[in-house]
Amino acid sequence: MTGEMDAARARHLLDEAGRLGSIARAGASWPHIAFLLGLGGVSTMFVVALHLVVRSDEHLVWLPMAAMGAWLAILVTVMVVFARASKAGFSRRWVQAMGAWALVWVVAMLGGTVWWKGQLWFTIAAALALTLVTTAGAWREARR
């Protein structure tokens, strides 16, 4: 573009750049949000499946583990392939979300297999806790 630019044209171009930046930021986190929600679903269902396996035949533990492993591979692949950008502060929020999930996951695994093996109340509490931390992480990322 050659020639002089008046103030109205410059303001319009700045507004357009701001709008495009907002659109780019809004779409930047959807792969991470989808991963967190999928992780919550997969890990919650694993806890339920683990409860059922522990109460029936512990030799079948490979079945929910294989299903969870397959879905984790799918979720990670989708996130890596489609995540092109991230929002400001994403690294800190991601570490917090994954740290909260990991802590609850370890307690769920130890509680469901060692401390409160076969206890329905614990399975429900662990499933709710996993749902809460992953949904909260996804919600927090979506609102940023």
C-alpha cells in the first residue's frame, strides 16, 4: 500500500488486527481443552473399570489398561497434531492442571488397589475427583 494513511484507516487496520488476534487466541487452546476433558473421561472410566475388575477377576486388569492406553495415545496425538499455538500463561496453567490430575490419579490408583481395594465409596470419590480436576483445568483454559 502506497501513499499516506489517515487516522481513520490506521484505526480500522488496528481494530482488524486486534480482532484477528482475538480469534487466533480463542482457537489456540481447543486441543488442550479437548485433551483435558478426554483425560478426565478416560481416567474416570478406568477407575470404574478397575473397581469392577478388582471385585471380579484381577487377571483382566490388562483390558481396561489397554483401552486407556489406546485412548491416551489418541488424545495425545490429536493434541500434538492440532496444537499450533497457546495462550499467554498456558505453561503454568498446564503444569498445574496436569499436576493436580497426577496427584489425584496416584491416590486413585493406590486407594483402589491397596488402601480401599474394592470399596465402592472410594471408587465414586476418585471418579468425582478426577472429573473435577480435569474439568476445572479445561474450564480454566477455556476462560483465558
